[in-house]
Amino acid sequence: MITAIVLIDASTDSIGEVATTLADLDGVSEVYSVAGGGTDLIALVRVREFEDVAEVIAGRINKVPGVVDTKTHIAFRAYSQHDLESAFSIGLD
């Protein structure tokens, strides 16, 4: 699984609508509204192939009305214990 962290600058008057639209896109697993650093939203994109990263970001996210700019970071390795535990969980407590 390939994870991309996308920093999104959105039109001030449509941040909520942009976030909702982004959250509904295939390949976007989570969207957060954030403060500071000139970024309005952060989207987590999770796909199986590198080619899919370009499709989701350039082909979908950047075409959402209200998205002004994006900056993308590709994750190399996850260190979160929560993520590691859920990846191997079979649903038993």
C-alpha cells in the first residue's frame, strides 16, 4: 500500500465543501481540516500502485472546485503502532 500525504490550499469560502468532496473520492482515506502553515486541509491517499497516486491527486483532487494548490509527500514507512496493529488485526479483542 502506498500512502501519500497531500497538503491542500482551498478557497476560504469553500473549505467545508472541498473537504466533504475530497473525502468521497476513491483513493482518499481521510481528510483533516488544519490550522497553521498556510495549509487548509490534509488528505491521506492510500493506493496500491504509484500510477494510482497521480490519478488520485492530479486526476481527482486537483480537479475539485475550490482546490487552489496541493503539495504531496510520499510516505516511505509507517511507524505508528496503531497503524501496525490494525494492519494485522483480525478483529478479536
